Amino acid sequence: MSEHIEPDDSLPGLTIGISGPARKRFAQRLISLALRLKGAHTYYIRPGARVDVSLLDGLVLSGGTHVHPERYGQQPQVSAKYDKARDTTDQLLLEQAEAIGIPVLGICRGAQFINIFHGGSLCQNVTPLRVNTRHRPLLLPMQTVRLVATSLLGQVMRAPVIGANRIHSQAIKQLGKNLKVTAVDNDLFVQAIESTQGQWLMGLQWHPEYLPYHAGHRRIFGQFLEAALTVKLARLSQTAPAH
């Protein structure tokens, strides 16, 4: 598997939507940079925006505020900022993305939203439940993550155990339908999920955009774009006029 898409004038360009908060933050800029360095165009999607997802080749649900617990049938148990407009926007984006089968990458909040979208739930505060992992946030890849070797993520990272960062205080609790767990930390909190239905859909609890110096985390974006290109070429072949 190549780390990046080789430039080829015969290939169509890729446009990737990045859903995020109203004010674009450093994380979203890093995601955009990681994708643009591999040749893709990016389109930033703010809460409330009306987007025709069929015009996109892939979708990234980035990190940010907690998803409101009412989305998975709970009341808030922690003091947190919520953005219901973004929850609604991400819901509409994900509905369209899954309907047409374009690749989806969820990062931190994005991974949690994917799980909720599929009927799963979250643990609203994992900090007091930690036994074998550190309590404090880690920007450096100092968290041990164990991967399912046969998963998309396992193939991308090319190792059964990796280092990742950790900025989250919530985590997936009940797994949503048509999803599988592909990575856990040393307390067995879910660190990655993927679809069981054939769509390229990956949710990561950590932030690969903060680890551009690590080849494995860079390859995540590269593999996402390879999947986007494959889907785009298939879509174009279906609409091409017959001769």
C-alpha cells in the first residue's frame, strides 16, 4: 500500500469535506494540510451549512465539543460545551455520505458521532475509570493502542501495537450497529472503529493530524484518499456515456 497517491494527470481531482466548529481551529487546519499535501482539495463545513455531499469525494468529521447526550438517550452527566447545530449538520452529512458510499474518517468527536449515528452510546467521563492508562491529556504519541491486524487500520499502521495521543475524556460505550472495534487502549477503551458493511469508514479516538512526523499516522490520510479515489473512479465510470 502506497503512503500517498502518486500525481497522475489522467486522474480526477479529489474534494474532501471537513466538518468542524464555526471557527476553524488548529486541528481542522492540520487535517486540511495533511490532505492537501497529498493532492486533495478541501472544503470546510461549518454548523448549519447546507452541503450536497454527492459533490464530495470523502468526508472527515473532525474533533471538537462533546456530542449532546440526548443523541444517545441520556442527560448530560458532566459540565461541557455542546453544539447542537453541529450535531445536526454532522447527522445530515453522515446520512448522505453513507447513502452514496463515499469514504468517511471520524476523528475523536467524529468517531464518537459515527458510533452514535449507528445507534451506539458513549461513556461521558472515562477519567475515573482509568486503571492502566494515564489520566492527563497526551499530545505526544505516548498512549499504547493495540490494533486488530486484519483491519483497515492494522494494514495501514503495519504494526499490532502503536503509540497515539489522547485528548478525549469520553469514549465509546455501547458499539453501534454495523460497526466493529479495531483498536483498544490498555484499559480496553475503544480507540478505533470500522464499518462491517464494505464502506471505507474509520473512526479514530485519537488525533492523527497532530502526528504528521509519524509515517503510520500520515498513511491514514493517504489510505483515506486512496479509497476516495477508488470510489470516485467507480462513480465516474457509472455516469460515463456509452460509445
